[in-house]
Amino acid sequence: MRIMSHPTRRAQVFRRTAALATTAVLLGACGESEAGAPPSPSGKPSVPSCVTSAGNLLADIDGDGRADRVSDPSHTGARLTVAFGEKAGYGKPVGVRKLVGDSGSGEKDVVGAVADFDGDGWSDLAVAATGQTQGDDAIKPAVAKLVSGPFSSSGRGQHTRNLDLVETRGVSVADYNHDSRPDLAVFSYNGDGVYQTEARLGSEDTGLTDASADSAGYTRYVYASTPIKLPSSGLGKFHPKCGKADG
């Protein structure tokens, strides 16, 4: 049984150890192109991105020159879908469990967020898949990665890098540091009864930064085991509103 408490030294040590281990993985994982990804774009999207009155993102996700629709009515990443544009309208929405890939689709919680985290004009996919809870100790997600766009309906993009996340139960797009790039809000369990929301900041170099002194100031400890108070989506701060015909 997990009981809410303030952070302890054991939880903090676990966090630092996990971050160091993930950093080692990143050194070998960056820069790998993915088979099955859309062709590498030669420039920025020809379709302008916008946000509808319902909060959906309309953007060219897969680089085919058509607008696609990104939706997450849960606001925690659990019901993220992408409906890819067709010659007439949109295709059947693709859920986050398909976007995460086979290695994570069967996990208890699969969550994702779509935003242009690196500021290159193409929307990226941040996704995490985490298994059942295991007592007081935080567990590592089976999948925690950032896929650089454009990406396909199977979640394959230009490059993939691992994210230094621990037991992740929810994510959303946020605007923490008020710069030109969206950030990722992460709801996670940190061990010893500690739940928290924390930031991964948008970055031109890595898409999303690792846990660092720059992001630590945005950490908030919460007394609930479900991500009910994630920061509101910041997409409306990075894209204009769509016209009525686009809604």
C-alpha cells in the first residue's frame, strides 16, 4: 500500500541513479533513423498548424501535406489519438497504444503527448508505457521515449531518444518557462509514497531536456495517486486558433 509522504533520501537517490543510467543510454541512442518513418522533410510543413476551439491540434504530423488532428480529451495522455488526414476528411483515429509500439502497448498505463518540442516546425511524439505498481519502490517505464516528427501512424519518426522518466502515469503539454518551445508535464511516482508533477523542458538540441536544475524548480509534490491536476495544455500559446471551417 502506498502512503503519501514527503520526499525521502532513498527516493531522491533512486531518482539520481535512474537519471544517470538513462543518460548513458542516450549517448548511444541519439541519431538513429527509424525504419518505416515518413521521408525526412526538406523544410518546414506546408500546412500551418492551429488549435481548435475544442483544444485539438491540427497539423501535418506525417509530412504528407495534409492536416492531421491530434486529440486528448483526458488531458493526461491516456486518450491521445491522431486522426491522419485523407483526401476527404480524416481516417480512423490512431490511439496512443498503437503509437507506443509493441514493446509498450500491453503495459498498464500508456500515455503520450504531441507538440513541436524542438522548434523545427514538425510535431514530435513523447510517449511512456508503465506496468503495474510494485509496492513502495518506483518502477521504470517499459517505454519512455521522444520521437522526432514527422512520424507515422505506427509511431515511427525521424529519430528516437529515451527519456529519463521513472514510474510515469500521466503527461501533458505545458508552458513552464515561457520560451518558444512547448514543454512536457509529467505525473510520476518517485518512491516512498511520493507522487509529483515535474517538467521536461523543450530543447532545440534534444527535443526535451533531462531532469536538471533548470527543470527542478517546476516540481510539485501531490497527494493523489492519479494525475488529476496536470498543468493545462500549452499548445494554444504556440499555435494560432483555427478558423471556423477548421474546427
